Amino acid sequence: MKNLNSINILYWISNIAIGLFALLLIIILIMNAAIIADVGIDNKVFTMELPVEVGGDKGTYTSNEKVHSVILTEAVGKVGIENAPKSMLYLGLTALLAFMLIGLRFSWIFRKFMINVRLGEIFILQNMKHLRQMSYLIVLYWLLRLTYHKIIFHLYVGRIAFEHVKFNNDFDYQFTMLIPALFLFVLSHIFVKGITMDEELKLTV
């Protein structure tokens, strides 16, 4: 019963995720239309995640009425550019649109996977395909995110200047994002083995 409840929870989470991604897609499309028409956006602030680490600033830390010097060596974060040009906004919204489409597709495939599991159909060819498709979508997301960050890095980061903060030019490729994709791909091979064993068992019977 507990397993069935957890399966139902995952199924409904996938339904909610599909609804949220669809809603975000509509919002992004409306924002794109507003930018094209140049209406409803007076102060265009483009917020982007920095694809590199920052450092160089100095500060203080107070402990027991004693002041210690602090140096910012490595940090990550975001920057907001006021009155950003339309090209920058288009780039950000286009990337966000692509990410939402991938998220929507991933949630849809996961929902189909959970429907089969709820029906008790686990080691079937369709589930193996679902697992591989989800792993491919994670890799696609990583590639698009990497490409987007590379564009941001070469077009914009080099033109941003602060009085004390400096950018570290070591680009973060975030290979750890590929671990879930590898896990799902390996799991799909396990499902193939399970399907083969299930077919052999049926032939034996």
C-alpha cells in the first residue's frame, strides 16, 4: 500500500509539473510579445546567472568585538542589467523557452512512465524507451544550458565591470548535471535485462 501511495504521489507530481511548465511557457510567450510590441515593460532588467566565479572584493567580519579582514575569493551569483537591450532580452527568453519545453517534455514522458507503473506494467519495452528519452532530454538540457552560458560569457560578461569584484575566467561546465542522465541510461539497460528475463520466464511456463 505504501508503494502504491508513493507511486500515486509521483504521478500527481508529474501532472502538476506539466501544468506549471505549460503556464510558464504561456507567460514567456506573452513576455516575448510584449518586448516585440514594446509595451508593458518600461524598465527592462535582464537578470542572468554568471557562468563564472567572481572574487577580489574585501570586507570585514566581526566576532567578539574583534574585526577580521575578509577577502572574496570565490563566489557565484547573478547580475541584473537595467534597461537591457532587446537582443539580450530575446536571448534570455529564448533560452528560458527552450528550457521550459524540455521540462514539459520530460514531465510528460515521466507521467507516461508512471502510468505504466501504476498499471503494474514495469518491465516493458515502452518503459525502457521512456527512461532513455528522459536521459537524452537531460543531456539536451545540459548542452543548451552550456551553449547559453558560453554565449553569455563571450558576449556580455567581458563587458561588465565592477569597482572591486573581478571575474574568474574559469568556465564551469557543470558535468555533475549529467549524473542523472547516466543513471537513467543505465537503468534503461537494467529494464532491458528485466524484459528479457520476463520473456524467458513466460516461454518456460
